Amino acid sequence: MPTIDQLNKPQNRLEPIEGVIDTISEPRTVNLRTGGQAQVADAILKDETGQIKLTLWDAQIKMVKPGSKVKIENGYVTTFKGENSLNVGKYGKLNVLEF
């Protein structure tokens, strides 16, 4: 299983990765390219090797809280304004191991 410090460049179809939610921002409403709106929040996911921003959408926001242990399956990493971000995406899965 990869560690967070290995998520240092854009990549797709990641091996499952585990970490603990450190903080979660206040959700904000965004307009979707497909029309409509969605809620999005930024969390910080940590393990013993480092941390990365984790983007949470809609129902995912209420699935976790600071201190929750999670496993991301089939996620991907993007870079925006020089910052790496871990995303679950529509083909990925957010599993809560400990709420």
C-alpha cells in the first residue's frame, strides 16, 4: 500500500491508500460544468509519512470527521496551483474504517 509521501505527482488509478482525516474545511457550493451545483470541502489526510489535501464532494463530507481513519480506493492525484490533491472521483471509493 502506498504512503502519502509517495503521492507527489499527478497520477491515476492509485493503489488503495489509508490515512486519518486531520482537518476539514467548511463546505462551499460550486457550480458544475454539467449544470447544477454541488457541495465541496477540502480535508487534510495524514499518515506517518506526510499529508495531502483530499477533496470531498456532497455525501462524502458527512461521512468523515477529524480523526476518522479512511481508505481511498482507485483515487487519483491532481496538481492545482502547485498543490497536490487526492481525489476519490466517480470510479473511486471512500471507505471509512473508523469514524
